[in-house]
Amino acid sequence: MIKTVAIQGVKGSFHHIVSQQYFNKPVVAIECLTFDRVVESLVSEESDAVIMALENSIAGSIIPNYALIDKYNLHIVGEHYLDIQHNLMALPNQSIMNIKEVYSHPMALLQCKEFFRDYPHIKLVEDKDTAEVAERIHKHQLKKVGAIASVMASEIFELNILAKSIQSIKHNETRFAIVKRTNSEIPENEINKASLKFETDHKRGSLATILNVMSDCKLNLTKIQSLPIIETPWKYAFFVDVTFEDYKDFAKAKAVLKIMTLGLKIFGEYKNAKL
């Protein structure tokens, strides 16, 4: 039973929102400012599960998080998609023209940079977390300072929203993984998505051959991400997500891939949240 969940950020962060939406019963959120600390809490059994953003529809993959899951042999047991709406907020009785600096997570700043071109007087500063900035502004009553964060953060930390949905692309989703120390706990007949990692021979056509195997086994490739193998320059591992209608098709593909690839690793077998 999940009782404690580690999140990157504080209450009001997008990871915190996912922790409230994904689980059927209330869970205690352990606030962490870095993903390394998030994973540390899981490995040390301080938390029962962790939530980690893996990719965003605007900014792409969050590669260091794939590496953390791999390094500590963790398992993806579920996923959750969240509509990310970034809002500019500050203490009450201030306007955008009063704001001199805006602090937020680098990903949030990247997604909102177009908005700030109309406000060249505002300096953008990278910070560790969206909601943590909102908390700091509230705690220290920082004037002329803005945060980019969720509506929930503005409500928790009593800030006024100066501009809503300021991200460049209005339909902005992030995919979050629910990660545990052990593998999937759901019945086999409910599993229709899997995350895996493998390496290929350094030969022409090796990756294409593997992708053909997946296609022949009726797997739908929803994501492929390469990651450098640090110990071997210019050689890469591939992180792949696949969906399927019948688990038997995946089991067949898995058996073939064990033979055809190097170091096949199954990160998780779970329910596809994007139907």
C-alpha cells in the first residue's frame, strides 16, 4: 500500500498535483528539491514510491531521469499525463510592469520565453522548482519578484496571478512516471505498455532490425530515446516505450529482443494512460 510518495518540488508543484490525482487514497508527499534526492528517498525506503517527470510535449525528454531509473534499477509501475498551465504570479497589488525578476525551473522558463519578449525589463532567472519560488515570495514577502507556477501554488501561497497560461504552446502536457523499487503489480491482462532499454551491435542496420522485430510482434513504438554510454564514447543505449493490445505479443518480442540486443532491461510493464 502506498502511503508516502517523494516528489520533486514542494506543495503546489506539478509533481505534487500528480500525487493528488494519480492515487486513489490520500498520500503523504515528501518534498525534495532534486530528482537525486527523490530517488535517494526510494532507495533508502523512506518513501514507498516516487513521481518523476520523463518528457514534455514542448521541451522533450528529461534524459537525466531516465539515467536515474537505470542506475538504481528502479521500476516504472504507472504513468500520468498532466496538462501543464504556467501562470505568472506575484504578491498582491503589483502589475507586470512592477516585476523586475522572474524565477522558475529552467523547463518552465523555456516553455514561456515567448511571453517575456514583450517584457524586456524582466530578468529571467533559473531556479530549482516552480512552486518553491512561489513559497519563497510568500514567506519573505518579496516585492518586484515573480514566479511561474500552477494555480494551486498561487492559492497555497496567497499570490495574485498576473497572467494565465503564458506557455508558448497552449496544449502543453508532461508525462510523469510512477516509480517503485519492484516491478509491476497489476494483472498481466491489464498490462498494455512497457518501458525498456537495450544496446545494439555497432553495425549498420542493427537498430532498424530491432524496430522491425517490434513491428512484426504488433508492438507500437511510442517513444525512442538514445542515451550515451559514458564508459564507451560514441556508443548509445536506447530507451523505448511500446504499447500493445495483447501481452502475449510483448512476451514474444521480449524473448526475441533478449537474443538480438545487448543488456536488455525491462523498466516497467503497466497500463497505458494515454488512450
